[in-house]
Amino acid sequence: MTDIQPFALLVVLAAAVGMLAVLASRLSQLIRIPSPALVLAGAAIAVQAVPALHAPPPHAVGRVVTVALACILFDGGMRIGWARFRQAAGPITAAGLGGTFATVAAVAAGLHYGLGAA
């Protein structure tokens, strides 16, 4: 019977996180900030405010932030609408292609000259 208590605590914590995510979604509609960003900020505040919570290792933080960024971008894409997307498609494509080629050129030049291959 002692294994029921940790499981019950896990279920209660999962339900609380789910409820906070729903509330964050409602709040994000009011203040126009993506709900994944609110959840990520809430987790960062909770780690600092509650001493019993331990900060995750840096590599885990990087992974969580990467997934959160993907969720934020997906959320923004779902809310943009076709009219605004058509209006922004040109600048998005230009910045994406230009930025990609500029990044490749900068990395190639940095590696070429940084490794002494010149």
C-alpha cells in the first residue's frame, strides 16, 4: 500500500500542471503571449522560488528551451491566419533564405580562416 502515495502525488502534480497549462492558454489570449512561453517562464520562476525544486542540468535546459521554441513557433503559425501569412510570406522567405546563405558563408569562412586553410 505504500506505493500508492507516490503514484497519487504524481497524478495530482500532473493534474496541477495540466490545469496551469489550461490557465496559461486563457491568459495568453488576454495578454497576447504564446502559452508555451508562459509555461516556460512559470517553470523558471518556480525553480527559483521553491527551494525544494532543483534546477535542471544545463543540457536539459537547452533541450527544453528548444522544444518550447518549436511549440511557440507552431502556436504562432496556427494563429497567424491566411491573410497575414500571405502578406508576410515574401519577407519571411527572403529573410529565411538570405539568413541561411549568410550563415553558411560565415561558418565556411570562419572554418576556412580559423583552421588556417588559407
